[in-house]
Amino acid sequence: MTILHPVSPDHFRQQAWANGKGRTTELAAGPDPAHWRWRISMARIEQDGPFSLLPGVRRQLAPLDGSLELHFGNGERLSGRRLQVLAFDGGRAVDCHLPDGPGRDLNLMLREGIHGELMTRPLAGTMRLPPHRGRWFILQLAGHARVDAEDGHRELETGHALWAHAREDVRVFIEGAGEIALVRLAPDD
């Protein structure tokens, strides 16, 4: 069984937001991209403004270029520094504020019954992915890395990604320098 599957940036799909205040690049979605139950994307936010309402979607996002503030209708606020993951209900009305100006964020969206987690971190040296029955999406945000598993290795440069189809008995190691994003997805039910 092949563990590592590269994802070419040529397969990422870009689209402008309906409100004109940003752009989204879909990195992966499934199990059917047209009717996704999970979606991984990167957004370019050009200016302060409301996020689209996504009822029934749990969202996790991490600012990639600077800080980001989310202002909810009930007065609640979430603030995230660069690479800090924020989680919220996509069905809530929320305005985004960009204290450091325009920037990008990485998004994980999950619909009912799907479990996943977004993690962003610096990479310096070697790390082992924890044993997990499911899949890992690995995105090299900056720098370079080598991902090793029992069926070989793959090199990652900035902006490139791969899937690691994990099993609890398979070890996956990432070695390199820079910054990476990891999305852990539980098996589809």
C-alpha cells in the first residue's frame, strides 16, 4: 500500500469571494469535491469584513501572514496571532478584522460526522506524526522538508502538499526546516 501521495499545486482551485473582499484556493475537499464533507483551503483576505455564513460547518483557521480578529454578533471576540489556530461555528455571523493588513489564512471546514484537526507549526529538525488511523494532509508553508514512510520518501518545497495515508502501525517522519501545516482527518464513516 502506498502511504505518501503528492498533491500538485496545479490541482489547487482558485476562486474569488462573492463579496470581492478576498480569494480562496481550495487545496483539497472530499469525499466528493462538489459536495464536500471536509475542505482544506487557503484564503487571501484583502480587507476587513464579514465571513460567509456556513451553517452546519465547523471551522478551524490559522492566520499565515499576521494577526487576525474575529468579532461575533454577541460581542465575543477571538484573536489569533500568526500560525495560531482559531475554531468556531461557521453558522455564526462573524466579521473579520485584520490589524496587520491584508493576509492569508489556512482553513479546515468540517461538516456533521467528520472529525479533523488543523495544526500549524515551525519545523526545525525531525518530527514523527503520531500514530493515527486516517489521513494526514501535509502542506509546506515555508522552507523545505522530506517526508519518510515505509514505502519511500517525498520532498516538499514551499507551497507543495502531500497526503500520508496513515495506519496505527506505520511511522511517518518529517525532517526539514521552515513551517508546515498538518490536517489530521479521521476515516470517513
